[in-house]
Amino acid sequence: MSSSGFDRDTIAGTLYSAVLSDVMDSLGLMNQAMRPFVRPLDEALVLFGRARTGLYMPRYGVAPGEDPYEIEIALIDDLKPGDVAVLACDGPTTRIAPWGELLSTASAARGAAGCVTDGLVRDVRRIREMKFPVFHGGIGPLDTKGRAKMMERDGPVVCGGVAVASGDWVFGDADGLVVIPAGAADEVFKRAFAKVSAEDDTRAQLEAGKTLREVFDKFGVL
């Protein structure tokens, strides 16, 4: 269940990123959609769950005795059912590819709901075969070892231009990905379900031949 009392599967199956974005706009939350370069590996899949954040920083080599994956492994091993790993890499130009098949496999085994990163992703054919939802900033074969390291987990990050904290909700589909702050989630989901209902009524009226002006004046939805 989400914090709002709505079932997670119901939210994922009924809502969509555009209606959530519209609702958050109406609440003054105008910067909740990640930048357009953050795209799904598989547009047929919907990603929805609680954020678990990881912050990556560039590195230029590995120090003797250093474990470059220590914090990354700890985050993945601590994922709970419905969690989404949100990995902030400061965009794809950093050449950081923090996500691949093995992390997808480990996360799926723990019931995680997906991964979001503004960095790169690799092993894409195998991840698509798994049907594991992943949003990415680009595709490339580069390992993070010697190039980047997760320096912190579960702290505040900016990913794809949006501030994200562990416990926030993330929702992604073919239109893009939005972040729903935990403190606003109840109201956002409630209003989003109401807006979906109004859009269904609007669509039915338009299909019946009513003009856009008539329908907008009646339902106030566009």
C-alpha cells in the first residue's frame, strides 16, 4: 500500500506521469518531472515505487585496498519490496554507468520495483528480457570502477534535474518520470484519481461529438 492508502498496483495501473505532473503543478510543485533525456529502457513498462537514493561522484582510478562498490552493494542488498534505486550521476556526460544486468537481478530478487538513473545503463538486452523497469540517461558499456563511486546512500540528491529524497515516490512511463514528494503524496494521488475520472468523462464526450470548448467548459480538463 502507498502512504495514501491506495494500492500500489492500482496506482501503477490507473495513473500516468502526465496526470501526476498536472496535479503537482496545481499544488505549486512545478519541478517534479525529470529532464527529457531520462527515458525508459522499455516503454511498455510502468515504474512506480519508493525512492532509495545513491549519490555518485567521478573518480580517476581506484586506491590500493579500496572497494569501489562498497556503498553501492550495501544499497542494493538493503532494498525492500517496492523500492526503486534512484542513482544520481549528474547526467550522462559523466560517463558513469552505474546500472546493469547483475544489479537488476539482485534488485528484482528483493522485490524492488525498478531503477532510475540520470547516468548510463548497460546490459540493456538482458534487462529488457527480465522486464525490470529501468529509466536511464543514456546507454553505454562503461563500468563505474575507476571512473565513479557511490559516495552516499539514502541522502538527498538531484537526479535528472529533480530533487529526490529516500521515501519519495517515483512514477515513470512512456511519457517520462515524475517524483512525488513523500509529504505531498496523499493529496497528489487523491487528486490524480479524480482527474483521471474527469478525463475519462471528457474523452467520452469528445468521442460522442461534443466540441472541445463545450467539454472543457463542463469538466475543466484538457
